[in-house]
Amino acid sequence: MDKEIKKNGGKDVVDINTPLVKLAAPVFVQALLSMLIGYADSLMLTRYSDTAVGAVGNANQVLGFLTLAFTIISSAAGVVVSQYLGAKAIDKLSRIYTVALAFNFTLSLTISVIVFAGSRTLLGFMQLPAEMMPDAVSYMKIVGGFIFLEALAGTFFQILRSNGKVVFGMALSFATNIINIFGNYMFLYGPLKNLGMGASGVAVSSVFSRLVGIIVVFIYFKLKIEGDISLKYLFPFPKDILKSLLRLGIPTAGENISYNISQIVISALVNTMGIVAINTKIYCGTLTNFSYLYSISVAMATQIIVGHAVGAKEYDLAYKRVIRSVIPSVIVSVMIAVINLLLSPYTLAIFTDNTDAISLGRQIMFIAVFLEIGRTCNLIIINSMRASGDVKFPTMLGICSMWGVSVLFSFLLGVVLGLGLRGVWIAMAADEVVRGVIVTIRWKKGSWRGKRVVEDEKDEQPETVQAAAE
């Protein structure tokens, strides 16, 4: 523990009694700033060219789906690192960091080559209009060709969060987004606009900001984080570590992929309901993001603390921490949803002056109040279950519920019974509430106990991470 202990003075960076707000507030600010800056990014493109907006939007949709592959390891690394820090097993961290980063780098480099070579083919599946194809292909080649930067960044950010370095993560995310916006301005409206790069310039700006972020986070890691990254930790290759990470990560990634596909199916259903329903879904989705940001911030903060507590075998503390997080978080999320509902006549008017869309949107915002109750419970409890090593149950539950409730009843209520977008939102709310009830019961029963990833030290296996994800 020589080098690692010196970095943090021999103290754990997150105490299991750490106030939740200390972790949740920076995560919330980071997510909020990223969302607002993302809107500014889109607005800049909108004023430049409608064609460029559509091209970049479709390219990012494809890239976003491909990046789900990186969450297999990065999400698992967050769980394993938290538990090992909680167990004070610092000597294992260097191998975990190295394996996680090496795997994601290798996987993402392969995807980068595929995207660069096959961008036109991939975009062809999106039925992209011919006039958008040139911008979309050029953007995708550049951003997709360097997609390994995003894979590395995602893994580093998980490591930072597990070590409690959420404030630095917030600051770095904000800085890189500002660099990206400045670069967009330079290429679209500033001195570099004469190059006529358009969407390609936006792509270069995105890649450059990510490169800066990777350099900064690597330096910070070397200076402040317990553990190290080195090729020497790959020889002999620690297969048990990779096996453990995959056992934890594959179910989570599988659920994310299933969710994204189910949302595509639901969007396809909404697309049959007319332009008012299509646009209203986008408007309401944007407004409800504020409730979601709060819930996911609390969930991520709770996950960190639960991981440390489980690693230290403080199961009762982990149990109480989740219960203490859920109740006030549900109250706050519902309050945000109610405020959204009350303000909806005015906020929806920002997007459109169509009275039918505003009327439909207000009904959707009412249903969203009930949706937030289930979603907040799900986010906090399911993330905590994963932090404890209990990953298979929430994954299977999620897949069954999102298809058996959300998708199925979106079709039955929205299309068959003719409720339209209202039926779709009722189905999504029912999905969240059903899952929320089930995972709350499972958490109270304690079925997650005993699935701790960290095993007691064994002399015959000093470098092995024991998998207990089942």
C-alpha cells in the first residue's frame, strides 16, 4: 500500500456516513450543466443550418447506442472500486483500474475502426435523407474515429466517483463542455468559419475537448487517486478480475441496451400518432429531465456510499442509507413534477404556440407526477442493489417490465384503445411504479445481502478479485 496510501494520507476518501448532499450536489450540478450546455450546443447548430442539426442528431443517435458497450466495464468498475475502498483492500485497486481501462480502450478502438470505415452504412439504417448524409458521414467519421476517448473518459469518471472525487468531476465536465462550445463557435461563426467545415468543425471541437479532458483527468488520477495504472499489472493477465467485471457489467449493459431499443419501439408507436403527439413527446421529455436529473444524482451518490458500506460489511448502514435516501427524494421529485405541471402552460408555450400540443402536454405533465414516484424509487434502489453486487435480479426485472408493461401497454392503451400519447405515458408510469414496488420489497427483504464482490483475503489468491455477482 506504499504509493497508494501516500496519495490520500492513508485515509478512505468516502466515509460510509458521508452526508448524501456532499456527493449528490456536485453530480446534480454536473448533469444540469451538461444538459443546459447540450441545449446551447444544439441551438448553435440550429442557427447555422437545419440540415446540420439533423445530420449531427442522427449521427449522435448511432454513436450513443454504440457507446453502451463501454458501460459493461465502466459501471462494474465503479461497483468493484467502491467495495474495495470500503474494505480497505487498496492493494487490489491498481489491477482493477488497469484492467478496466485496458479492456475499454481495446473495445472502443475496435469500434472506432468500424465506425470510421462503415459510417455511411450505419447511417443508411437510419433512412437518413440524402441532403443530410454528407454532414452526418463527415461528423461520424471524426467523432466515431476517436470514440475511444469517450470510453476512457467514462471509465475515469466512474473511478473518480467511487473515490468520492465528484467535485473535480463536475468541474472538469463543465470545463470540457465550455471548450466544446467555444470550438463550435470558432468553426460555425468565428474566424474558422471561412474553412466551411460546418458539422466537421463541430466534430473536431468535440474530439479536442474530450482529448483535453482525458489529459487532465489522467494527471489528476496520478496525483490524487489511490492506486496506479501500468501495463505491469496485466502480466500475468488477471483473468479473474476481468471475469468479475464482466459478470457485474454485462447484465447492467444488457438492461441499458434493452431500454434503448424499447424506447425506439415506443417512439415508433408515437410516430404513428401525428405531428402533435411527436412534438409534445419531445417537449415533455425535455421538461421532465429536471426531475430525472435530481433523482439520478441522489441515486449515484447513494450508490457510492452503499458500495463502500457493503465493502466494509456494514449491511445495516447500507440498508438504512437507502431508506433515508428514497423517502425525501420521492417527495422532492414529486414537488418538482408538480411545479412542472403548474408551470406547463407557460413552459410549453416556449416550445410551441399550438394549443392542441399545449393541452396534450399539460395532461402528460399530470401523468408524469405519478411516473416520478416509481422512477425515483427505481433509480435509487436499483443502483444501490448493483452497488451491493446484486445485478441479475434488477436486470431481469427491468427487461420484463419495460417490454411487458411499458411497450405492451403503450401499444394497447395508445394505439388499440386510442388514448394516443396519454396512453403511452400511462404505460411508462405503470412500468416505473410496478418496478418501484417490487425493488422496494426486495430491498426490505435483504435479498441483496451476501452478494458482496470483495471476498476475505486468501493467501493463495493474493491478486484475485472474487466474483459474487449472482
